[in-house]
Amino acid sequence: QVQFVESGGGLVQPGESLNLSCAASGFKFSTYSMAWHRQVPGKEREQVAVISAAGTGQNYALDVKGRFTISRNNVANTVYLQMNSLKPEDTGVYYCKPIRDQWPQTWGPGAQVTVSP
């Protein structure tokens, strides 16, 4: 079955970095554009970064552009999010999902990111 397993979250101070990973399985990963989403309690889930199926194109939300980098490994079926210069407002649970999401009820455990002095 389709699965997403996010990892790499943690508690860091402002200005520090984290690298999130998301291992996907159960579908042809290399043919799907992928996105990282951030969920903050009390707010709607927001898309923060997108990468094309081949990994040749990326897009970012304005508040993370220049600080976050999305990448992927289509052999390992994994998408990454390198997060630099972290700010308290980056705090949240991060999830990965395909852009063309055929499994809307399937979510991974998420990666908790907490940025606090």
C-alpha cells in the first residue's frame, strides 16, 4: 500500500538547520511531483516546497524561499527538505505528499520541527 514516512525533525534554535527526509512507497515515485507541507495547530496546512518528478524544477512559498531547498532521489524513492536559517515561525509538523494526490486519506507520521531560543 502507499506509505509516506517523514523523519529528521527536531528542536533547534533560530538560525540553525535541519534536513527532513520522506521515504515513499507503494506507487511509481519517479513519475510524481512531490511537495512538502507544514501544519501548524489552528492553521490550515500550507504547501512550502514543490519539486518536479525528475527533480529539475522547484518552487517555494515566499516565506521559505532562499532558506529551504527541496530535492529528491528517485532511486531511493525519497524526497528531502534542507531547512537553513530556521525561524520560530517555521515551527510545525512537516509532511510530504504527491502533487497529483490520488491517496488523500493517506498521510505519514510527519516530522515535528520546533524552532525556539
